[in-house]
Amino acid sequence: MKLPFAARLLAVAMLSAASAVLPLSAAHAADKPKVALVMKSLANEFFLTMEDGAKDYQKAHSADFDLISNGIKDETDTAAQIAIVNQMIVQKVDALVIAPADSKAMVAVIDKAMKAGIKVVNIDNQLDAGVLKTKGIEVPFVGPDNRKGAKLVGDYLAKQLKAGDEVGVIEGVSTTTNAQQRSAGFKDAMDAAGMKIVSTQSGDWEIDKGNKVAAAMLTQYPNIKALLAGNDSMAVGAVSAVRAAGKAGKVQVVGYDNINAIKPMLKDGRVLATADQYAAKQAVFGIEAALKMVKGEDTGAVNGVIQTPVELVTKQ
């Protein structure tokens, strides 16, 4: 049946309107930014918590961006993290939020990502300022003042000790800025209280390595009164070493991160204190900054830093 002219005209208009809407919808979907979150070891509860927080945030803002999350097997596998970033460059993500495994070694691939037009935000472990300068790039850092957080923990510990007491520092991966800053914060507190740091050794952020380092310190320095661990995973290892050495209650242990595994140890006194840097929110803070950069908005960074909270946590 042939439609009257007016009806045919209306049908053409409706089809034209529909064809106009479809490309716009497709264009809108294509405009949704793709954000890659690249973390350190997912064997570390801190980064699992960070990833969960990021995924929950994306679900609540699914219309605003897509999220790809990745992590490496262990804290020192820099090559694997470089490979992940290269993969994200190939996938043409719009933004990269990264907790670098190494403050210096990751700069080259981050420079490559930026040259590919990817907006990069640095979280957790700050990239080395000197190496960034040699590349002529600036990457905003979103995270807490690690030195301040460690000093809060160290100051609290010092109240339980007396001047001249011997202590040991179990540091994270020594080439990372956050490990260096936390050790510096511990030293600030110990120096101010007149304590003697007899050893500083790397536990690579891991439970087993932290345990071995703590055991060695307790053997070599039998008068140690406290072990200051740069993260809670190493603190868990230190607690086991203290118990194995028969020194439970005689050697204090402190950590940093406030992971769930440490909470019962805070409660029963096996760990004296830790610092909470809000793992579930840290990636979210980074993602929010990255989305602002994609949109060309001001991130609010001051001297390249968007500082996030860190607080002392004691017996709960």
C-alpha cells in the first residue's frame, strides 16, 4: 500500500532523526575515558584493598569511565610492570594511574606513555624527581607524606622506650621513594628521642623477607628493643621472628599501612602501632585526578603533589 505524501514525509523525517541519534550515542560511548590502574604486588593486601576500592568507585561511576586494573606478582618485578604499561600504551588507554615498583626505572616507560598522549598520575610511591627532570616531564603525585606518617608511628613508639635503646629498621624496596621516606621518618623520631638505630635492612615489602631480616637483627643485636617495619607485611614477618626468638613482649614492633591482617595484632599488643594511608581511597584519589587531566581541568596539585591523609593507628 502506498502511503499518502504527508505520511511518507513523516516517515522519512523519523528515520532521519533515528539515524542522527545512533551515531551520537556511539560517539558518546567512544568518548568515555579508559583508565588503567597499574599497581605493585597483588600478593600484598594493601594493593588488593586499593584495587577493590577502585573497582567499587568505577561501578558507582560506570557512565563516566572504564577501568582496567593490573598488578605484578611481587614488589620487585619492575620488568613485569614495564610490560604492563607497554600493553596499556598498545590498548590506547586515556589515562594511567600507577604505583611504580621502582622510582627511577619506571620513568622511561612512563615518558613513552605520555608521548603517546596518555595522561599519567603517580600514586603510592613517588617517582624520582631527578630522573623526571632529565626526561623533561612532570607527573603529578597523589599520596600521603610518608615521612610524616612514619614519624607519627616512630614518635608513638619512642614513648614506650628510653633514650639509648637499640632499634632496627626494616625498610621496603630500597630504590623506592616511599621506602626511603618512611625510613627517614622513623629516623627523625628515633633521633629526636635519643634512640640508637643499630641496623637498617631491606625486607622488600614482603612477609617472608621481613621475617628473615628481623630474625637476623635479633640474633646480631640481642639488645634490640624495637623493630620499625616500613609496611605491615614486613611487620607481620617481624612479629613471627620476635615470637620465634622468645622475645614476645620484650621487643616492640611497629608497621605502616593498617591492613586487615595487622588489626588483631594491634588489639593484642603484638604490634604497637601503624599508619593508615587509606588504601581503599588512594587509587580513587588518583583516578579522580586522572579524569580531571583527561578533561583538561585543574587537578589542584601544589608543586606537583596532591596530598592525601595519613594517620596514626594504635590499639583498637
